[in-house]
Amino acid sequence: MRSEPPSGGVLPIEWGTRTGTTDPSGLLNITHGLGTTPAAVWLQTANATRATLNGSPTASTIPVRVLDSAGSPVAGASVTVYWMAVTS
């Protein structure tokens, strides 16, 4: 995980890689250190079709649902999600 501190009008931004096992619903939480709720989140998967937000991010967590090519949850699988979050 990497963060850039706010300075000179630069938005606080954090990014990283989260590898973990999804739950039976395809959910995986990403913990971030922005200290506030992100205004925008980008997600990309390495070994699944897509990752989508599952609800709203909080000041410490980004809830993610990982889906296969048919749009079904990837349940109980090891996945890697690349992520980036920014505040406003």
C-alpha cells in the first residue's frame, strides 16, 4: 500500500494490491489508510473477470465483490485486486 500526503493542491491518494480469499458471496474487504471516505475508487482484478464496489467505502474499508464472466460471485477463491482510492 502506498500513500501520497496532501500538499500543494495534490489530492490524497492511496493504492495497493489486496490478495485474499472471497467469502461465499464473493466479497473481499480492502483496508485503506486515507483516514476519510474515498471520493473515488478504481478496482482491477488479476485473476477474475471484474471487481465491483459492494456498497459504499468507509473511512477505513473498501467493500469489493468479485465476479466471473457470467456476473456470478467468485466464491471461496483466492483473488488479487489492484486498487486506488482518492479523497476530494
